[in-house]
Amino acid sequence: MGIVKISDQMHENLRLASTALSRSINSQAEHWMRVGMLAEMYPDLDHREICQMLVRAELAGGLDVALAAQGGLDSKTPPAATARAGKRQH
């Protein structure tokens, strides 16, 4: 785990969104990063499709960022996922 420095304004945005969506600030930041990362990798997908992809990936065991980067995720096929990036080990 590392430390990411963000602007005060972004931190305030995170705080407001996390409260509104019942998430921790860290969980909200991770959600935005995951959605943004997938939006950059899959520019043809809209927010709804990205969220559906995340749900399918979670059902299949989690999002494997390396697989996503190689185009192993699409809107129809669940990934052969391993461990979601940043997922806590139990």
C-alpha cells in the first residue's frame, strides 16, 4: 500500500461522495480510480457498462488488472479473474 497525494479540493470531493454513497474515503477513491482506469482502457464503454463489467468481474473472483490491460475483459464475457487489484487478503 502506498500514499497518494491529492489536492485539497479532490479530498473534499472524495469526502462528500464517500459520505453520500456510504463508503470510506479510501473506498471511494479506489472506486473512482478503478472506473477511470477501465474508462481509459475501454473508451467505447459508458459508465453503466463499466459498472456491469466490475460486477461481473467480482462475481468471477475479482478484477485482474493485467487481464483487463490485455483486453481480457469485454461486455459479454466474464474474466478468468484471479485477484482484484488492491483486494485485501483474508
